[in-house]
Amino acid sequence: MTNTDRIQELFNSELVVLNIGPRLFGDALGKQNVEVVQVDWRPLAGGDKQMQDLLADLGI
Amino acid sequence: MDFKQQIEQANQKAAEILTGGRPVWVDVQPAGDVIPGMTPDTLLIAGPPIAVEEIPGPVKTAICGALIYEERATTMEEAWQLVTSGTVKVESAQDHDAACGAAMATSASMPVCVVEDKVYGGRGFCAVHPGNKQNVLRWGFYNEEVQRDLVWFRDHYGPALGETVRRMGGIDLINVMSKTAGMGDENHNRQPAASMYMALQMIQTMMEMEFPYRDQIVKEFAANDRFFLHVMMAGAESVLASVKKIPHSTVMVAMGGNGIRFGTRFAGTGNRWFTVEAPLIEGLFLKPTYTREDMLGFLGDSCVTEVYGLGGMSASAGPGYVILTGSTFADALQRSADARKVCVAEHMFAPIPWDGSRGFPVGVDARKVVGLNILPTSHGGGTLKAGGQGTMGSAKLPLDCFKQGLVAINEILINEAK
């Protein structure tokens, strides 16, 4: 079975989707009656690299 | 211990003090007699330190009014000259474990509430609340009526309150808030229940005492449903006085605005303020003709109540205020929920039934604010550039204050490790 076949098989099975971050993708699937679990995730420090490095030392 | 462990240990101590402190209103005394570092040449104002030439109009009026009241000058111009010449020093109240509401300037002979933390020994101070009228120093006005009120407070009203609380052996502020739990106070912008409960106790004692103008004093005191605010500001300062002494802690110990800049202080960074341009307090304009252009930036120290876990932090306890200022009940719950995510502890003296019987989050950790990118909310009243209150509402705490604080505490830890 090729990788393409595996992906195709996935789409032929019943999908349960874990959507991380932006809700847009999950919402689109939800409208197609796909079961979606939204994970409320945001990048640490809003993606600010300097703060991410600081927090690696200072903890959170 | 690595940096993280040092901070965790320090923040644990901060959490213990914030939730274990017991602020008790013990006295009313002239500011100059009780506030550490206060002299006849000191005036205290709200927010982070500010250069004299930047002081906004309403605060300038309050400063000059206070100096005339103190008989240091006879005109506003003469008073301002004392400030610009450096004869009189204008300092940040929170650097003295004190707090100033809005445009208030506190001078040496003004009566201040003295609150003592009976567990950790700190003391905090705040001028006696002047009542609900706009024509007060607190809102940046000075004229004959304000002068008469200041003298009345100094000579009669303040001393009578002091005598009452001394005779009562002090008033436990945690007890007041516990007794009034669930009555709709968030205890920054709304505190009628706490004020009334305190009056309920105090008036009994007042009526047993003999002091000049007693009936007038009782009447004035009982009519002020915001009285508890300034007592609680002193209460917050009394507990924070001990938290300020914890090295390495990333917990916020001061915040306020001077109308131009908004600033925060953290326990582990000593007396340094971390400031940004003061945000507006937005929500409800008190007159339909007011606009954003009429408003000064965040002005006042009453948000020390938030530093102690009240106001925007305990928004779920006072949804009426949140709704009145243009938001919703869900917003009120969300404000407290957000605060819980970035705080190190929770007050449990007044659990809120409609918020899962949760308490008030307290002790904002700069690491969590920056890391989770969640900004707590402060409630507040906005000051007009021309003086007076223009809005009631809220403001998000500026993220950059917390980022600056983290950089500073990291530098301290690196230097100590060398």
C-alpha cells in the first residue's frame, strides 16, 4: 500500500478531527458534519522569540 | 537551584502572603505622621513617577490645590513654582505603600486610612474617600468648596473616623468582604454592599461617642456607598508591602496610571517601574457629549485593588458593573477566568456561587501573562482632560509592561549567578 493509498483510505473512513489553533479549518469541517475537537492552543508568548527564549529559562 | 526554581519558590511565598494576609483598618491619621518617607515637602500622586513638565492638567490642579490647602502658597501659580523649583517633591504614592485615586494629590496634613496586615505586619495608606461628588481634588478640581471640604476632613471628619475605628479595635476587611460575598460588589468600581456593611458596624459605635458634629459626620459617612474603596486600597497596599520584599518573584506588586504613562512593578525587580503609554479606560461615557478625545490616559491607583485580586479580577462577583459598562455577564465570567490563568493564587474568603463557587484570582505572574498571551482586565473610571470623571469601564493591562519586567528579572538573576 502506497502513502497515497493510506491518505485515500483515511478520507474514505469516518473522520474524527483534532483541530489545533485557528478555528477556521475545524469550523469548515464541522459544516460538513465532520466531528471536530478544537484544541485551544496558541504559540508560547504569541510567537515572540525573545520571550520564548526567556521563558525557557524562567519557566511559566 | 536554577532560575525557574528560584522564581517558583518566590512566587509560592507571594501566594502565601497574598492569600494569608489579613488587612485590618486600624486608624485615620495625617499622611505626614504615618506614611513612610513622607515629609511636609512631599506630595503623592497616582501611577508611575512622572517628570514635572508632563503632569496632566487635573493632577496639576490637585497638586496646586493641595499646596494652597497646606498654606504653602496663596495662588495656583505660586504653588506650581514650588514644584518646578524642586522645593516640593511629587512622588509616586505606591512607592510609599500608599495609593491615590484618580487625580488625587495627597499632602502631609490630609487624613489617610491606615490599614495594617495583622499577619505579615505591612501597613498601607489611602486618603479618606471624599464622597460621590465630582467637585473634589480626586477628580482634579480645586476651589472654595473643595478647600472647605479638605479642612472639614482634616479637622473633623477624618479624626472622627479614626476615633471610631480605634475604639472598635479595628475593622477586618476580609470579614467585610466575606459577609458581603454574593451581593454584587467587585470591590473596585462597585462596593455598596461592603460600604453599607462597614457602616452598619461603625455607626453603632459612632452613636455611642461624643465628638463635634457627630450627626453631620454620621450622615455624610452613611451616604457614601463608595467609602470602602479607599479603605480597601490601603488594605491592598498593606498586604503588598510584604510581597514587595520577596526577591526573584515575578508577581505584580504595583500598577497604576499617571494620565500619560501606565506602569507596573514586580516583587523581584525592586522599585523599578515598567511603563507604556497609558491606555484609555473605555466602556460607558457618563455624558453622551463626551468623546475619546476628551479623555486622559489611565489615571489613578485604585487598580491596586486588582493587584490584590479584586475589581477586574473578581469581575464575576460584580457582573452588574460589567453589564452597566457595555459588556455582558459572560464577559464578567471570562475576565475572572482569564485572570485565573495568569495568577498564582485564589482568594477563598468570598466564593461566588454563580461562578462555580470559585474565589478571586490574585497575584498576576508576569511569566504567565507573557507566555499565555492573556491580558488581565482592570476596571476603572476614566478622567477627562478638563477634570472630572468621563467614563466608567475597563482596560486591558498592557502586555509590554510584563515583557519589560521579565527582561529585568532575567538580568537580575544572571547577575546574581555570576
